[in-house]
Amino acid sequence: MARTDQVQFNVRSAFAHQRAHELAKLTGMSATQIVEDALRGYVPPGALHEPNGLVRRGPILVMPANGATVSFAEAEAALNAGRERDLED
């Protein structure tokens, strides 16, 4: 059976070659499938993706506020109340 796709990609890294073949043996996949799967899952730094419904606030993703806001003092008071509560029954 003739191959219709004659694409070839050479990686000159001994580590990448060895690791791809180790994973292929462990998973039963081919080394090509291992590399393709890894490349599909790779997201380069700086190309961050925010899932629907979330917004980035610094380094974390949060639900956007829709209405009332909580001040820093209110948040600290709630945290302190939680920390100081009696945990014994």
C-alpha cells in the first residue's frame, strides 16, 4: 500500500528520540503518535487561553463580577472570622 503523505520531520535530540520511543513502548502508540499528541497539547507561553466565562486577574482566572463588589476590609473581616471560629463541636 503506497503512502499518500510523504511528510518527514527529523529531530536531532537524543533525549527527544529516546523519550518518544520509551513512551511509545509504554503506551502501545507509535513514536509519531506520541509526538503528535504532545504537540496538540502544547500551548506556548504568552498564548494563554481563557475559557468561556472567566477573566484573567493577574496570574489567575476568575468569574467576572456581576453586581456587588467586596472591599478589601470586608474580605479580610470574613477571612478573620473564618480563622477564629470554634472548630470544636
